[in-house]
Amino acid sequence: MSKNDRLNMDRRRFARLALTGAATVPLARVATARAESDGDNPRLFIPPVGAEELTSACAFCIVGCGYRIYRWPVEDEPGGPKAADNALGVDFPTTAMPWISPNQHNVVEVGGRLHHVVVVPDWKATVVNPFGDHSLGGTLARRLYSAGDELKHDRLLRPQLRLGDELRPIEWDEAIEIAARVGRHVVDTDGPRALGLKTYTYQFYENTYAITKLAFEAIKTPCWAPHDQPRSGPSTPGLSVAGIDAFSAGYSDWRDADTVCLSGVAVYEARGVLFDNWVKLLPDADAGPRLVDDEDKPVKTLVVINPRRDVAAQWAEDHGGIHLQLLPGTDTVLNNAIARVILEQGWHDQAFIEEHVVDEDELEVEKETNALREAYGMDFAQWSEMVLSDDRYALDQAEQITGVAATDIERAAALLAQPRRDESGETRRPRASFMLEKGNYWSHNFPNSASLASLGLLCGAGNRPGQMISRGGGHQRGMMRAAPYPTDASPHTLEGRPAGLNLDQWVIEGNLRLAWAIGCTWAGGGTASAGPLFVRMRQLTRETGPQLDKSIAYPAGPDGGLDVEAVIDALIARADAGGMVMIQQDIYPQDLTLLADLVLPATSWGEGTFTRMQGERRLRYYSQITDAPGEARDDWAIVAAIAQRMGYAGFDWSSSAEIFEEAAAVSGGTQAYGALVEHARAQGRSAHEVLAERGTDGYQCPLRLEDGAVIETPRFHDAVLAAQTGGERGAFGTSTGKAVFARGDWDDVVERQELLQPRDGELWVINRRDSRTWSAMVEDRRIRHRMEQMPDNLLEVSPQDAAALGLADGDSIKVRCDAVTDPTLAPVRGMSGEFSAILEITDRMMPGVTCAYFNFGGSVAHAANNVVSNTTDPINGMYSFKLGRGRIEPA
Amino acid sequence: MHATLGAQGPSSRRFSRDLANQREIALGVSLGSGNDFMTSIRRKSDRTPRSKHPAKTATTDQTQREGGPQAISRRRLFERVTAGAAALATGCAMDDNESADHVRVGSLDELAAGPVEFDLPGTGRCFAAKLEEPAAAGGQGADASVVAFSTLCPHMGCPIGLDAVDVQTGRFGPCNCHQSLFDIRRNGRMVHGRASSNLAQVELRVEGDNVYAIRVSGLAFGAALSNETALTTPLMVQESQDRNAGTHE
């Protein structure tokens, strides 16, 4: 074929030939060669120019990566591969984001019409997930409900009423009436403590505000617990005593630290973008001269404290850091041993302590204002005396207790605090930041978090760039309390201090008449000794009469209409007889659905307009992307309808935007966003609208107004800001504005450690997150790409343990713990717990310690918490979720 | 009193073994070898090729091609991946004798010596490998052991090098950028990491000793999503419309 022939051929054939990789052809010719081949045109799903563009943030982890959404009617012509022909402004194929992968597309209903929708990571982002990095959220489009998707066939679409073993669809008005009348009755008959709610704390401000307004302000029930705790209370009380907010850091602080200590944080597995884009990066040049190694290269090191060798632990070892693979539950000894080395070497930041930590007199002031601080607060002299005088924190004994070699403890101390040379040739102390997560505080809750906070203060961390103490975070922060938790109404105390009511205990004891679960796997990942709790719930609901059946609910036959009064009478009769009525408000069925009397369908991410905050306090607007599926309603709307029917005022909102503006008045601390609402009102606009314009950047809270502009807060505890404002902003969360050393002492651990220790052929059974899944795997089981990756629960076991047990890789096993329950809880005393899994032999676990995924499928049958004791710690009253134990047996 | 709500996992050991194999790939654990996923990361900096033989790159010298598959319909390799594509074919001389429907990857002997890289217009850099055991899916050749994939990680397009191919375990990766790991014995399924889709697989045809790339299934990073590669197709759209015509239950 001559060159002229080539140039003269029709464009279709030209395209084929051109793309063999061997053509010298003008680019323009190729660019126009679309594969329009006689009706076999592969129709493109590129957003067309004019496609509606929205923004949101991820539905999953604390990082809250930003996303852009494009949607257009299916009848419309799609966009073209040239930048001028599509809404992305990108030429396809593209080597940069946004590449639309198959799982980033879906077909959904918008205004009753089918639309194509693509959800792509925000490639223009400079905060949080720069350049569009992402993890699980890459499949957000597949999370959306699409009626054509068989994997979502069981989405809850209509209210349902249990009639025997059957759940029967009913009308919303009927469901609201039943819920409200039963709720009204139990509160009027047995008081507020007869009605309890177990709810999420992440699913958007508007929803949690409505829930807590009903629970705390209207009903005033102390029977409320978040999804991951048995009672209301701080997750990290050690930080609270120290005066440190758990989310005070900005993401740049992790980057700009020379050394990051990760205590119980699966940073790659559960918040991967934070690891890849912030934690493991070298400090920014603007942060000042960086520390260098022996070859004068800038270094960034990690000190990873984790019984399991996870991705960050391996990265630490590969990059000059260290993995401290401790025995479960021994963090307090390890933290104090590291601190002791630092003290003995004189590496501690004395100047910081003198300026920013309470002295003896100031401590007395703090003790008077806070009961927990009164018991556990210390000044530097007291705390250092405790650490230096206790031989258990000396290297030899610490090695014995923790299983961490003395040389490793010394190395960790050096990485955190030993002065080293930087790029300018000067010798300085490392900037060290400290991150903790559930491996720390869901072990021995108070002592672990307290000892880590104190170690951080010792190193001068807490209120300076690259020198912060914060949580990594788990889920996003969607909790907005409409009113304070009514602690006075709780009959429970801890060490003589008023405490939140232990809702699981309350249920087990048979004190609850109406249990209302909103968006959580209560008897699964949300409790300890999950099996026994589920059994007890079943006894109180399905095994206590009266039970509804068709003859009661439809006395005139199936076409005669629901007899709402008869249903209410029957459920009230069960409550009066000492049983329990259960309402499950959720998006998909789960184990609780087997027990629930009423099942109420709720909306989820992308199905309403909502707001919440991520790990560095960025408040974002979450756009509604699709219609609510079926008859599902926003949680706030369901709660409001029931509240009004119960006779409570103040729930007559017509939109989530109204709630957001009302809630501003109670938003405080790191969540304060009242300035945004003021700013919007000054413009005659809604706050939702103004926030939406900020896209994926959002606003970094707390916010304040200054000369009409909204001012953000990069770092919540900030020494410079505190100095500038006289402590009004930037100070530690204490009355003096100074931090307090928190007493994390092995004496407060040893008895509980002994209680929880494996015995009689048992092994430690800790649990973990996994980068392939999210939480209870509600979405994972309904997105094919995710289902493929983790088809079964896995138990990681060391080669030595597997050999001793005579088990092989891939064996089907069960993990069992006899008498896992609190012996003082009579109804479940002596019950055992077990879960099933597939065995995985790996040397990332040490002998004596195994590890399971924590909440496989959200199912009671697979919950690692089945082998976790439902006793709670004596100081803060929380479960030690990470300290399970059990025997491993073939299934 | 016992409250045992567990023990509902798979019952057969064979099923467990298959899962174990999947998990083995996922986490880099080779049965009996102890060579686990973490080891694969540790070796990143001093990695020696996991394949037995040095990697090779297929030549694009079309004159070496011998014979070839029959001419195929237009719904094949290059039309699909280049639907509306921008210029990719630059800088190479056109061979008047080559077919538009396939690209020669190499010979079976070459593949037996180690994975081979080749370029596909519209898809970019790819590799072909001969596994030590038949692929569970997507394999070609007499023993279904020859596979080929895009080298671009579907997460954010980082190229993954040939030294990340393990013909023994079927592991490809982890990607140096964000540690995504793929199973080339099972259609390039992502078994660990952050990609939102699996590796694009190049479909092959083996003719005698020659291996040809004839089609791409799935979507290589950067290419335009079409109804042939989207998981939601016009058929699903029609089904949705049909369902919406009824009542929700």
C-alpha cells in the first residue's frame, strides 16, 4: 500500500491500521478515527459536556478522600474522548487521573429517570488525597443502589413488620405509629431507661443530631451506646486526661515529623491514603532542615508498636525504623520503658515540659475540675518518678513482660528523642509525632492511651508542627450531639465516678423494653461476647410472648388491612411481660433482622445531602447522587417522624439543611462550624450551599469569623496560636491551657491482663482491619470486585503454633473460648463463644498470638468478638476488643 | 450453657484449599515456602527476578512474524481499545505485510525463558508469561499456561516491572506505588491493595510456536470506559427500566 493510498482510505480502516503501533500518521487523522463500525459502536461512558458535576467524600474510612461525581441521563449522548468533548476536560486514553475504571460507573435513578453516574477520585485535590489517590472508595459507584444489580436485591426498600418468621411490608404511617406508640408506652410505664438506642456515630451530622435530640433531650434516656462501645464515654481517656483532643493534628503534621510512632495503628490497612500520602513521606522542605542518615540523606522513620507485622511495620524496618512486636496488652510497660530510656539519657524536651505542661500548683487546679484527671493526672516530677522507680519499666523486666528486646526498646527511644544531625549540620531533637488507634486503646483502654500520651509529651509533642499526638481515626466523624448525654440518669459508676450506662449489660439483665438499633451490627462487631448477647436478645424478643402473627395483624384476612392497634397491643403486652421489642433501622438485612419486630429502610451515602468531618477536621458536603431507593428515608426523617408521633416538639425539620443550621449552635471543640452558618446567613444562603461550593476541600474546623471571612484551623492544639490569642485558641483542653501527664501504670493493668490472658491451650486472638474490606463488609458483599478478594474469614497463625496444633494452611477451623462472659451477668454466665475461619499460616504473627479479621460479613457467626470477654475495664468501662483468646480446632 | 453461633464456614477441605490458594496469591504466601507477602515487599529494593529466567522484550519487528491467525471481525483488539482514542501510533514505520488484527508477542520458547514485554497500541506496555501450572482462567496454549496482561496498575497507572512476575505462584506485584497485588492465574484479579478493577488481560492465540495478542478484555488504565468494558451495560439499563415499571418489594 502506497503512502497516498494510506492517507486516502476511509477513516474506519485507517484507525485499525494506525493503531497497530507501526504507523506514521498525522495525529489529527488518528484522533478523528472513532470506531464507528456499522452499529457495533462500543458506546462510551465518558461524561458529556454539560453532565452534572457534584462533589462528595468517601463513604468509608476516616481519611475521607474527595470524589467528583458526574451524572447524565442514559438517553443523552455520552462524551467523546477529546478533552473538548467531555466534562472531564481530558483526552483519552489518559495516563493521569481521571481514568474511569469499570467499577467507577453505574446506572442509577435520579428524579425517577435512569442516569449514568461515574464517581472518580478528585484528581485536582491538593488536600487529603492529593492527585486522586484512593483506596476502597474507588468502587463507590458500585456502592450505589441500582435496581438492575442482582447483588443488591436484598436492599431494604419498605418498612416491614415481623409476623412469625416472616417480614411483611407495611406502610410508613403504620410503621411510625407502631414505633411511636410502643416507645411512648415503655417510657410512660417504665421510665426513660426502658427505651434504648444503639446507633452509629459516623453517619452524618444531620442524622446523629436528630437521634441524640430524641434520646438525650426529649426522652432523656441514658440507654444509648455508640456502635463500637458498650456505653457513652471517651474512646481515648488517656488523651482526655492529658488535655489532648484526639483529632488535633493536621495531616501535614504526620508528614513533617522526622519520626512517627504508630501505636496500634493499621495505617496502611485501614487508612491507607494517610500512610502513602502523609505518614511515610519525608518532611516538607518548608518544615526546616531534615534529619539525615550516615550518608547525609534525609530520613523519615517509623516506630511501629503492633503485635502483628503489618505493612507499616515492614516499611519501618525497611527504612531505618523499627517494629516493636509486643505481646498483646503490654503497651503500658513498653511505652513507659521507652520513656525511661529517654529520661535516663536526658533526651526529653525539658523546655517544652516547663512551658506547656502543668506544674505542681497548676495540677491541683486541674484535679479540681475533672474527676478522671483528679485520679490520674500527674505533673512531670510525679510521672517521671513513677517511671524511673518502677523496675518493671527497666529494660530487663520490660523485655520479659512485653517480649520486645531491650535493644529494640533503646532503639525506639533513640529514634523518638535522641538528638541527631540535620541537613544544615546542626544537631537537634527529632520532631516526633504520635498516632494511636484501636490496637492501643481497645486493649487496656486507659493505661495504654495514657502512657502513650505521656510519652508524647515527654518528647515535646502535642502542639507544634510535626510534633502532635492524635488518633489516626477509624470511620469518619459524623457525631453531633444535640444535648449532653444524661449521665445523671445512668445507674452505673466506674471507680465511684458517674459513668454511662452499659447498654449491653442492661439488655442482658432484661431491663430494656424497646431496643432501637440504627445502622450498626450490634450483636456482631459492635459488642464483646457477641454470641451470648445475640442469644439473650433472641430470648427477650422472639422467645417471649406474645409474638405477632397474621391472625393478630390481619384479623380480617390478608386483604383486610393491617390492624395497627392489635399489633401495638401485642407488642406492648410483650414489653409489659418483661420481654423486649426491637426496631432495626438499616439499609440491608443483617443478623438483627432475624430478631427485629419492625424493620425500617434508611438511606445511605449518596442518597441524601449530608455533612460530616474527616480525620484532619475537614467538614465536607456529601451530595445526593441518586434517588432514595424504594421507600427508604433519611435516618433523621424517620427519627423525627417517630419523635413527633411520640409527642415531642422540635422535630419538624423539612430538610437536612435545616438540621445542619440548627446543630451549629451546639457544634463545639474541633467541630465548631457556627461561623460557616453565620457567614452563609449574611449572604442570604444556606450553609449547605456554601459548604458545597468548597467541594472536596471543605472547611478545616474549628471555624471562626474574622472580618466577614471564615477562618480555618490547621492544628487544634497550637503553641503559636495559643500565644497569640492568650490561650483562647490553640491551648490544650484543660482549664489552665497546659497539658497534664496521665498516669498509665502497669498496676492498673496487671489484674485485668491476668483475667484476659489465654489459658488451658488457648492462644491470644487479636483482630485487625484489612485493606480489601470495610468494617462489617456490608458493601463488600455486594460489590463483585470486593467480594472476590476476601471470600472468607481468615485467622493468621504462626508456623510454630500451626505445627503444634497439627493444622495446615487453608484448613477450615473454629476458634472457641469457653466461659467468655462476665460471670456476674447471670443470664449469660458460663456461655462460650466461637467463630469460624480459614487458617492462614504466616510468620507475621509470633507464637502464641493469632489474628482474625474483626467483623467478617458483620455476622455473629464470624465475629472475632465472639471470643472477647464482655467484662469491661474498671477505669473507663470499655471492652478490650483486641484481647480475645481461644482454642483453635478443626471445624 | 453454650451459645455457639459460629461454625458456619465452608465444610470441605477442597474448598478450603482453593480459598487458601487464592489467599496464598493474595498475601504472597507460597504453601510450604514461607515466602509471604511481607517478604515480597521487603525484597522490593534488592529484588531478583522471581521468574526463572531473565525478562525479555518482544521485538516489534513485524518481519519476524510467521503466518498468523485468520483475519478477524472488527470487534477485536484495536477497535475496542482505541474507540475514540487519541494518537498512540507514532514514530513507528508501518509494515505493509502485517495484519491489523493481531500483534505477535513472541514464541513459546521465548516465554519459557521468562516473561516478555510488548507494546499494544491503545493499551500500552504489556507482558506475557508462561506459568508453571495451567491458569485457572484465561490461559492459552496447549496447557493453558500462557497469559498476558497490561503492566499498568489499575489503581493509579503505576507501571509494574517484569521482576514482579512470579510464574510459580501467579503473583504479579505488589505495585511499588501502593502495593496492589494481582493473580495472573485468575484473570488478573486484584487480591490485595487499592485498585478499583482487575488487571486488563490480553487475550492470546497460540499458533504453532508463536503467540499473538488478539484482544483485550477489561480496561487498561487510561482507556475510555465503554459498554463493552463497563460492568453496567445497556442490558442492565433495560433490566432496570423493566424493574422500575413494577413495584418495589
